[in-house]
Amino acid sequence: MKMTFIGANHEVTGSCTFIEACGKKFLVDFGMEQGEDSFENAQIPVAPSDIDFVLLTHAHIDHSGMIPLLYAGGFSGEIHATKATSNLCSVMLRDSAHIQEFEAEWKNRKGRRRGDEEYQPLYTMEEAIGAIELFVSHQYETPVEISDGITVIFRDAGHLLGSASIIIDLTENDVSRRIVFSGDIGNINQPLIRDPQYIDKADYIVMESTYGSRIHNRPTDYVTALADVLQKTFDNGGNVIIPSFAVGRTQEILYFIRQIKSENLIKGHNGFPVYVDSPLANEATDIFMNNRESCYDEEALSFVRQGINPITFDGLIRTLTSEDSRAINDDTRPKVIISASGMCEAGRIKHHLKHNLWKPENTILFVGYQAVNTLGRSIVDGAKKVKLFGETINVSAKVLQLPGVSGHADSAGLMKWAESISGVRKFFINHGDSSSSEIFAQKLRDELEADVYVPYSGAEFDITDGVITVDAEPRPVPKKSHANENIYYSNLLTASERLHRLIQNSEGRTNADMRKLTEAINRLYENWKL
């Protein structure tokens, strides 16, 4: 029995682990790397067609997003997940394929003019649908015999609807071992979904460490804070535009707005409309509703038992078509518009920003993390103007941030999860950057006197004998470089600094001089842009 670490080692995304045991070869997660890539991943040591099955912890793309590529390579086994994860993957993998195909089409339109080779999408919609058809759904806490000697249990990880820690019991040649994959461990007191459920015993733990070095701030009183934003904006005659992640965060916002409406916290604007303008968010909301009995926490279920749907209310309008989306602009009432994407990089949110950013009576309310180099981050950081669909838009609306309850456990939450498990021979720490992984590993050593290993991609572990057989070295992703870039780029920066000083010193010159300088700069810009 052998385990090989493939992805999310000393990194946060791209989770993947390969296991050979009981005559089978299988993966736990096969996620897409997102954001900056620090280390090169080892290849899965067998062809996709030789993999017998996949176990999936949850639907987020950094855990599931490469499964269609596996299918495209010849994989035809079963993909085992909870029912809610299977449902969410049905929409999220199709959405990912749409993005892959759209980006390929966009790059090829530009590339053809330059004579570049045709760019191929990572995978197609047809391949995503093929992978979706391989999903097999399971209930929490029900042992599933995958094959002789391999039994798994999905336990609620409290991170996302349907998320699970996976307990794997292996028996080969009269040797039995229990391995637990934590998946992403959820934060406590999240709206709608349950807190993470703990595990009593295991031999080996493969555990995430996203926030292994951090303690979360006290949660915001979300209902009061959100109601205050709505009240002030509506009183000014404006709209509240919420760029939101389609799965998870949108449903949380709906949960809070239902409470705001039911408690009449907004005065003078009875029945204010709330638009959810995102096909993916609307499909995900239906999945939340359809999986309430197996995934909701006790508070949310108490509403269900009273005949109340906790994520819907009077005044909620869910748009489907592009025509429905455009029609929102004809509604002159103060309103809430929730739309994807959460970082404003794509989707219908860009249209709503175009129509609302320039109006001072409106509020743009960010409710999630905005990554560097995204449109959302530029707006949060105070950009005065942004470019949307080739048009420069003035940022006159009020820009606010209202961080939600984090979906990840912090260091204290991770420790509480780890210390609940008895009999652990070794912890393997993954799904965290190098600093977070190493800090949390040391915390386990100091507080639990645990044997802890933080693998790099390519490390191998003998499950039967309990020894590291390959202690992989880090392989940093090479930094892109170009000949003479230091000399010429340095000269370019120097020139830009001289131009900046020239502009600063131009105050007091004649209008004709300043007009000539402005025209020269604009000509230079237009020539180099082309």
C-alpha cells in the first residue's frame, strides 16, 4: 500500500493524492491550480485509463476542476462524492468548461491576427459532461465498500454544502490501515451549513492548513451591518451592487437578507427587490434547497420545519436570460443586485458595474476576498476610473467591504479537529502555503507531540510499513525571464520617472505648453498600445 503526494503541497490549490492499495489505483481529489503557482507538481504515476476511481472531498474547483481532463485522457471509473457535491459539480464543472472554451476562443481571435498556433482549451464542455456522468452519490456516515479491502465514509467537514472529510479503511494481506483526508475543514457558526464533524480514530491523517498560522477576527454582526448599508443606500435613492461568489457566499447573503426582511430592519422601503443575476448562482441556490435535510445546520432546519425556506423571500427575483439581466436596468426602485463573479473579472457583474459605478447614490458592496490584479481589487483599493467593455467608467459610487464568515477553520479550529482523533501515527500537512503548512506542523508537534511530515509534490509513503520511501525536494516554478530585460526594463522605468517629474513640474506653464505635452503623451500611448 503506497501513497504519493501530487498537488497542494506547500501550496493552497490543486489538491491531489494518488494511492495504490488492495489491487486498485485511485485519486483523492484532482483540483485545478489557481493563482500564483510556486512549485512544480509531479505527474500522476499512471495513465488516466489505469486509475480505477476517484474520491472527491468537495466541489470547489481547486479540488475538482481537473477531473474533466482526467476523463479526456481515458479515465472511465467512478467518482465517489456526497450527493450535494455531485449536484454542485454538475453545474461547476460545466461552468469551468465554459470558461475554458471562452478563453480559448478569445485567445485564438487575437492569435490568428499574429499567426500564432491555435490555442486548445484545457477541456471542453463535452468532456466535462462526460466526467459528470461518472459521479456516484453517497450519504454522510454511510460506509461504502468501493472494492474488496477498501471502505470509505464521508463525514461532514462543514466547509461547503456537501463537503466531506473522507475516512478510508484499507485491508491488504491481513494488514489494516485507516487514512483520513480532512478535505477543507470549515469554520464554526457559518450560516446554513453544519459545523465540522469530528473523527474519533485514524492511523494517518492528510490535513489541510490554509489558515494554519492565523486566528480569524471576531465575526461581523452581519445582519446589522448589511441592514445599515441597505438603509443608507436606499435612503439616497441608490442601488446596492454585490459582486458575490456564486456557490456558498450568494446563499449566505440571501439567508441574511431574509432575516432583514422578516425583522423589518429596513424602514421606508418595504418590499425592496433583490435580484440574483447569475445562472450559476441560481442553479447552486436550487441545489442548496434540494439538499437541506442532509446538509443544513439546526438553525436553518428549524425554519424548514416551520415551512420557511431560509434562502428565499418576497421580492427575490432570479434572472435567467440575458434579456432578464438587461431588464434590471429598467427597474428604477432602490434595489439589491447580487451577481457573479465575486472578483468582477467576468460574468454579468461587469454589466452592472458599468451601469452603477458612476452614480454617487449607489453602493458597491464586496463580501469576499479580492485577489491581486483583479478588477474587484482595483475598485477596493480606490481606483478612480476603471475600464469596462472598452469604456472608461468613473468610480463615484460608495465602495464598501463586508467580510463574511470565513469558510475555512483557523489555526485554533484546525487544532480542535486534529486533537479529537486518537491513535494517529503520522500527520501529513498539505493545502497551505509553505509558511502556513510549516507553522501548523510545528504547532502539532509542540501541542500534541505528533509525528508530522510536510511533503513536497512527488513524496511517497509506504502505508503498510509507515515509512517515507521518497522524500521529494522542492521544485520551484522557474521565473520567466527575457534576454536583456534588466537593462532595458530598468531604462524604461527611469524614463517613466523622468516623465512623471516633468508632468509634476508643469504646473504654472502656459496652457499651450501643457496642451502640447498632453497631446505628445497621448500619441505615444496610442502608438505603443497598437
